[in-house]
Amino acid sequence: MNYERKSKFEFPVQYHKFHKDQIFNFQLNRWYSLGYTRFEDMIEAGQRVKSFKDWKTEMLRLAKKAVAEERFVSAAFYFRAAEFYILADSAEKNSLYDKFREYFDRAFEKDEIERLNVPYGKSFLPAMRIPAKSRMNHGTIVVHGGFDSFIEEFYSMMLFFSESGYEVIGFEGPGQGAVRRKHGIAFDYKWEKPAKAVLDYFNLNDVTWLGISMGGYLCFRTAAFEPRIARVIASSVAFDYSKFHNIVAEKLGKFFFTHLRKISNYKMKKMLESGGMAAWTISNLMYIADVKEPIETTDMMLQLNEKNLHSDLVKQDVLILTGREDHFIPFKMHNMQVRALTNARSVTARVFTKEKQAQNHCQIGNIGLALDVMLKWISDVSS
């Protein structure tokens, strides 16, 4: 398949050291790498931010400046960045989400974006559909993220595929974006349920399914139970959360994996009070899971295990993209996931290194390379 693409987004190449702390540095690289923010703004923010409070202050300053200069793309994602590190039960967090949506819609009001509400139980799943921008439609790609993503975050990637001749549908599932904020639906690892709703609503078959970040777990769970998916792409994998420590586990040590739930819960509450990254992680997971006690977040995380993934039931063509220096997911999960796909029609595993500047989580630092790899793979396995 030959294709030509003229994109309105640029995907800059390089994973920069905007900040000495990875918790801030990754986020600054994230928005810049996806093509939404200015390099000079990221440099400035990296110099100014010293704490979570500084982060919010700086992102709001950049957002207001961008609004004044009518740079609505940057404004939208600075509001999103400000919202990201605020504790999840904050009214301000919801207000900033609304600001993000407002300026996103202003930024792309002339683009061919169809917003739809997919029926889901007694509620809805927000979806965005972008038509193929060529005379020939090569098929449909469905995109979703992980725990706390907003579908708008992936618009530059979705547009890339659209410009390459594919219809693209992105959606938010339980725990994500407006599904959680506006409809109150908590996270559910049984991702085949929202997937079925989306496939039914759009009457889809023979689709390519792309899961990003934690979506790299959810996409395999979905493919295991949904034969209408023909091709599966995982941008990052999280094969089994019970087999590695996340940031909370590292802080709690032995208490996390014992049966001493009361002690663990007490420790987690103390971490919430102390603030910082651990507090944000716990509060964010509590919000996504819609639970009252911190310890209940561990129950959600430990459901994301090998048994519940059902990798052996995946029969589709599979592409896995992994960063060799992913700071969220230990690299060993990559090989474990590859080996578990025993019945897949084909498995292509690509590991990105620092040499290509795509070594981190979800290839932040060289999104363009990752997209080119995906596009070529789809063409190869579809022909």
C-alpha cells in the first residue's frame, strides 16, 4: 500500500531533559512530543517548577498566555497539564477539565471531528470519529488509552492515521475522561464490554485496535474476547501488575503484598497526607476506581494480572511497541507478554532505544517513528 501524508502536526524528535525530576520531565516531554506545545515553553517550565504547587501555577500561567495569544492548541494542553497533577477530588480539577475541552474544541473547530455518545448501559461513552482524508478508505483504526487518559490527547496520532487513509475512532472507557467525570463510571478491566459497545454502535468489523499506555494491557484483554478485531497494536505493555512494583508498592514495601490490609491502608493514608507523587498516585487511582479507602486501589491494580489478561486467547496479528527505558513498566514485561501470545496469528515486537529517542513510555520522544512503524505494519499484515 502506498500512501502520502501531509500533517498539520509535527512530531519533534528527542527526549529532552526539561526537568531533573522524571515525574515532571516526562509530562513536559509528553505534550511537546505529541505536537501540542512549544519548546521554549517547556524549557521555561522546567526551570520554574520545583513542586506540584509550582507545576499547577506554571501550567496555568502558560495556558492563560496561550489564550491571550490565541494559541488554543497549546492553551488546551496547558490546562490539561495543570489538571493532571491536582488531587482527583478537587473541584478545581473538574473546572480545568472543562477548560481543556473548551479550548480543544476552539482549536480544532474547523477540523472534521465528529463527536458521538456511544450507549453504554444507562449511560454513554464519548467517542470521536475522524474520516479518512483520501479518496480510498484503507479501513478503520480504533484508539483508546489507559487509566486516566482523555481521548483528545491522542488527536495528533489519530489525525496522522486519518491523513494516511484510515477512518479513525477514538473512545473513552470506564474510569477515563468524561466517562468518569461526567457519567461516574469507574474503571473496569473487562475492556471487552466498552469495546463491544463501540464496535456495535459503529457496525465495525475487521478493525485495527490500538491501545496506548495501560491500553496496552486492555487491548489484549479486548482482543481475546472480540473476533471483530483483526489487528492489535499495544503501545507499551503491562503484562501482570502482580509481578512488579509500582510507585506505591515501592513506598510501602512488604506491607503492600501482605494480608495486613488495615496496616497498609493506614500507611497509604499517611502517604496521602504527606503529599508528593505517592499521594497523587493513590488519590488518582482512588478516583478512577471510585473507592473510599486507599487499600482498595491495590485490589484494582492486582486484577490487572496474567490470568485476567487471557493472552492465549488472542488470535489476531499483534504489534508490540516497547521503550527500552520505560520508567513506568519494567522491561521484563515486554518479553513475558510476547511469550504469552501463543496463539496469535503473528507477533511483531519492536523495542525502541535511546539511539532513536523513543526509549521511554509510549515512545514519547519520537512519536513520529512509532506512528510510521504502526502504519507500515498495518499495511504489511493487511495485504
